[in-house]
Amino acid sequence: MNRYRVESDVLGKVRVDRDAYYGPETQRAINNFGISGVRVPMEIFVSYAILKKAAAAANLKVGRLDSRRSSAISRACNFVIRRELDENFPIDIFQAGAGTCINMNVNEVIANKAIEILGGKRGDYALVNPNDHVNMSQSTNDTMPSALHIAVYSEIGTGLLPSLKALESELQKKTSEFRNITKLGRTHLQDAVPMTLGQEFSGYRWAVTNSIDMISVARKRLLKLPLGGTAVGNSVNAGREFSKHFISGIRKMTGADFRIADNRFVLMQQRLEELAVSDSLKETATAIGKIANDLRLLNSGPRGGLGEISLPEIMPGSSIMPGKINPSIPEMVGMVCQRVIGSCASVTESANAGQLEINVFTPVIAYELMFSIKSLSNCADTFAKRCIAGITPNKEAIRKKLEMDLSIATSLNPYIGYAKASRIARQAYKEGKSIKQVCIELGILDRKTLERILDPELVANGAEERH
């Protein structure tokens, strides 16, 4: 049996896999763009199917599409939305610009499935045509950014924000759990004034809280869509009534308050909304990566490092050193965050490189955003469950370091001045003594005063309130 069917497009005949629902333009994309082996994320195609279903209903309402074709297209879209036709979306993320290959891949798959629903054979485009019927009143140029907005908005809401909130919650638990554990602070990787382990973790918690807020603000910008703008933004082949019904269908299917942009041209010329999301992801990756690095330092040892906390032991750490356990989860987190920051740099460059009425680099932007959101979602979830939740303090190690803290001499400044306090700190360091011991030996203030102003717990909880 012949493995192929022959279809035609403007460039001539094309052999298409007989079992595929896609058609000639998708086949040409497969033939021409076998670049990376990385496929366009399916979430983009699902969002596209939502658009196509809403468009079919809108075209029916304005009298441009008959009910038979509209119903068949709608039913075909459901197969894509339910992820039952995933194998029919094989195109590489590096492709012809703007997303035309993506749009036509969707149009062809939906058209051929609709043709089957109507009793025809794949490729019989007189029944349902990818361009004339599935793509009616639309263009790649208004639907690609719209599908991207819908996909990113959904992925942030269902994946990233819940994962970050779970991480925030675990960090808040540790903030409370560690609130009475006084330890050395550190600046420049040198001893600094005392603080509590809870205060340290409160900074980590608020870094995640701030990231959640920034992502949430950027996400709202995605609610604006250029739908109905068609080729360049001036709605050629799509009227006002179509756009009204189109956006109504999108809202109904997504449950989100999507709306037509006040100015479609800017959403087709620019990728500023996507850039805002990318920037919020970069900030999040930077914040989480810093937390992971701090935990590696605090966990370092177990005998030659800081050793102030213990991370959960999840797997052996060395192929040659027996018993060695590495901070594997924070290491993974660091890798993810570095990769996300790189992805965000790609989004920035791609957004900057658009020309005139569209941005031809939108497929790369789509991939990088979806990759970053998924990676950060899984990373934050794993970080919370397999690392943060199981952190324990090493109180004895913390106590020993705190006893010999030199930076607590800072509390002497209001009483004896910076210069004299510095000399005491240097003497304590050279003689291997505590600040309190040197002060007592030199007769610096009375013992009761020294006990009060050099109490690490009081210093950690706000020394300025005692003066």
C-alpha cells in the first residue's frame, strides 16, 4: 500500500504521509526545517485550537461560514484540545518566521479532521479548506501572538504560580521554625553582626513573594489580544462583529478575561507583553538561584565548611569518595535558573529584532517562554518538596561560631566609638579570644553593660531599640 498521498499547494505537488492529518505546508516545514529536533510546545497548538474553534463559531454568527462546516471544525478542534492528535504537530521550533508554519499546521490538521467528520477523505479540501474555512477572518500575524498569550497565561496560572506559592509556603514555615536560632550574619563572606536563621530565611521567602507579585502583574498584560487584526492590524477580511464574537468565545472557553487590545497594531509590531513576562521570569530565576547558592554555602562541609544547616540527603554524591553527599537539589536549581536567564536573553534579542508590522522571531519567543515557565514550575516544586521542607539547623555548629563572633564589636560603637571598638576586635582576633573577654580584661565598660550590649540574641532582634 502507498505510504503517501499527494497534495498540492502554490509551489506544486507534495507527498504527505497518508496517515497524517497535516497537509502540504506542514510537510514542507518538516522537509525544510529539520534543525534542532525540538518541537513547538503542544500548549501553543492547544491554544491555537481554542482560537480556531472560537473563530468558527464567530464566522457562523456573522454569516460567513455555514453551520455544517462550523460544527465540523469545532468538533475537530476538540480533538486537538484534548491532546488526541499530538503526533500531527511535528514541526521544529526553528522555522519560517512569524509562526506561519505553526498556524498552517493547525489549519491543516483541523481541516482534515473536519473532513473526516463530514465523511470525506483527508486532502479533500473542497469540503473544508485550511485557508478558506479554518483560517477564515484570521492571519498568522494576529493569531500567533494571541495563541502565545493564551498559552503563557494558562501555563503561568496552572503551573508556575502554584509551584512558587508552595515554595513560598515552605520558606515561611522555616522562617517561623528558625526564628529563635541566633547565628552569625555574613557580608563579603566575612563574619557580620548576629541575626537569626529565621531572619535569613525570611529574606528568601520575601524574594519568592516579590517574584510571584511581579509575574502576576506581567501575566495580566497577556489578557490583551490583537484578534481580528488579521495581516497588519487593520482587520482586512474581518469585521467588528466578528471580533466581538471571536473574543467572546475565547473568554468562554478559557474562563479568563481576555479582551481585544485598544490598539491591535502595537501587539502585532511588538512583543512587549511577552518581554514583561520574560523579565519577571528572569528576576524569579535570579532570586531562586541566589537562594540555592546560599543553601549550598550554609550546608557546606560537613566538617570543612559552614555546616550551619543540613539539607535532605537524596542521593550519593560521588563515584569515588565513599559516603559523600552533595547538595543535589540546589545544584539542579542553579542549572535551571542559569538556563532560564539565558532563555530570557533570547526573548529580549528576539523582541528587539522585529521589523515593521510583525515580529518574525515569535516562534523562538514562544519556545523560550514556555520552556522557562515549565522549567521554573518543576524546579520550584522540587525545591520546595525535596529540599526546603527537610532542612534542619545544626545548632551546635551555629553556637560555636557565634561564641567567637568578632563583628559583635559593632555594638560597642555607641559607647566607645568605632576606632576603639576596631582595636578591640583586632586584639580579640589575634589572641583568639571573644570580644567580651577582651573588654573585661581591658576594663571596657562594666560587666552588666557588656552582658547586655554583647548579647547576640538581643543584637539579632534589634539592638537599636535598646539605646
